[in-house]
Amino acid sequence: MTRQPDWLVGGDRHQLAVERIHAAAAELIARGGMGGLNIDQVAAQAGCARATVYRYVGGKSALREAVLTGATARIAQTIQRSVAPLDGAERVTQAILGALTAVRADPVAVAFLNASTPQEIDGFLAGNPRLADAAVELTGIATADPAAGQWIVRVVLSLLFWPATDPATERALVERFVVPNFAA
């Protein structure tokens, strides 16, 4: 009997297992969409047993949420880098347009948006107070109104589901109808 190499060599076993399982799930979601997420396939892709997936990350729902949270964090980091030197109207514009670009380029985000119900999108994105807070921070708007962040998220979602004919038109729409309400 040939002994297989340990699949978690080289660091903290728990962290490595979680990262490897999340990466496998993200790859499967990107290839087959959210509906195709299957614990057996995740285990096979990660090179572990089904029980290992449950032990380290929980069930399908927890795995799905973790992968989506990871995609959201990657998108936020991309936006943060693009808006860091900006302020005012240009920051608001770039944050929204950068979000569109980053979401459209992220295979997990695209799979989620393509396969989710309006209720799922509302719960995970539009109605998520953490995402609204991130939208306020990324756009740099100064407001105590929690609805402002939700409005920014909904603007981004609207343009994702009903994009303008081209990027220049999207920019013009954001500059004309969104920026005047938020830029200092």
C-alpha cells in the first residue's frame, strides 16, 4: 500500500485546510455556478474526505457564505487600492465604477449574481449593513445616514444587472445622478 503525502504540510493545519477547501469551492463555483456546489466535488477538488470538509468549514451553506465573503473582500481590496489617492467626486465615481469592473471580473461574484434569486441578492448584498458600511468607506462620503451606503450598493447592483451601453455612459450616469448627492 502506497502512503499518500500529507495534503496539509507547510503551516498551520487548520488554516491550510480551510484555505484549500475554500479555494476548491471557489473554483467549482466559478466553473459551474452556485447551484453546482457539491460537498463531494469540493472534497475531491481539495484532495480530502467529505468529512474533512464538514469538520473544517461546515456544510454547504457555510462554505457558500465563506466563499462569497472571500470574493467580497477581494473586490473591496481592489476598489480600496483604486480609490486610495482620490477624494470628493472622483473618489465616489471611481469607487462605483471600480466596483463594477471588479465584480464583473470576479468569477465567484459573477456566478453568484447569475444564479441567485432577488431575495438572496437582497439578503447578502443590498440589505447587508456591513456592505453598506464598506460602500460609505470606499466612496469616502461623509454621512451619518445608513441608507446612503445601501443606496450606493443598489446603484452598483442596478448597473450590474442593467448595464449601460458602454463604460463612458455608465460614468456619465454616475457623475450626473449619483455623485451630486454624495460628493462633498
